[in-house]
Amino acid sequence: MRELFPVVLLAACASSTVQPQPGSRGPRADEHLSAADQHSEQAERMSRWPDRHATQTEIDTGSWYRRWDTVADQLRLARIHRSQAAQLQAEYEEACGARPYAEVSVSPLQRYGTGGEPTEHGARVFLAPDSGTPDQLLAAMRCHRAWMMLGRTNMDSCPLDLAGIHVDVHGDVKAVTVDITIDDPKLVPELQRRAAHDLEAAAQVLRK
């Protein structure tokens, strides 16, 4: 039974993985880095365990023993998590460039929202005309969405942080309209709740 311990340990680690919530876009960059550190530490601990080689008796009798290299598995998982964190960082830099933190950390829906309504497949949000052109607004939303993937924020109720959304922007000199829909019909109420949350935040800013 002693030889099975590493296998049982890995199975226990795998079973403790937290399942993502519906609508989740997956772990943030800081969560990937934390997981990478944990796998690296586990690999370092495992490398100190006593190894066992084939004895003369095993050689003479034809029996055999092999060990699963769990250290290599842990190091591979650490590399994967660091690579995923680096990818999220690269996506943020591509989407945001040199935009200041004060800009990227606030959703354009909160900064410019003036009203909204639910739709069959999501929500419609009305923005002030000074929110920019459709291209500028879409770029700002992409940047904010990428920023949220760097680490845990207070944006858990942001509609732009849901997986599987589609955003369409159109407007004129009087107002800008943002239509947000989502692939999963079960997540439509959650999208609508988050849109209402952002509009309430926008109203609080206007009242100040």
C-alpha cells in the first residue's frame, strides 16, 4: 500500500478543485499564480521523499517496480498555470495599453449609464452621449473586461464579467444604447440583475 500513496494524494488534490460557478470566466491571473506556487511547493516536498530502486531479489525473480513521477506532474501543472496567467496579462495589455487604473477599473456602464430595460435575451443599457463613439465604447468595455481577469475585484456583479455575452452598441448625438445578450438562457436573469446593479451604481454617482 505504501507505493500507492502518491496516487491517492493526487486523487485527493484533484477532487478538492472548486467547480466554477455558472457564468464564470474561469480563474483570474492571480489565482493561476497562486495555484502554480502551490504545485511548485508540492513538487519540492515530493522531491524529498525517499526513492526506491529495484532490488537484487526483484531482478533475480523477474518481478519489477516502477514509480509514477508525481514531481514532474506537479511541475507541469505549475507551468500550465503560469502560462495561463501570462496569457491573461497579455490580453489585458493588448486591450488596455497605457490606460490609467482609474479608467480601467470602472465599467463604462457605471460611468455613463442613464437607464435601461430587460430584453428577451439579456438587457439594454442607455448611456450618456459623451460616452464616446461605438468603437471607443467597445474598446473601453473590452479593456474593463480584461482588467477583471487579472485578479479578484469588487466587480462580481458586473454584467461584462459573465461568460458567453455578446455586446452591440449603437447611438446618435442624443444617447447611446448597449444591448447585452448571453448564450445560456438560464443566465439571462443574472445578466439582467447585474445590469440593474450597474445602473444603480451609475445613479449613485449622479446623485453625488
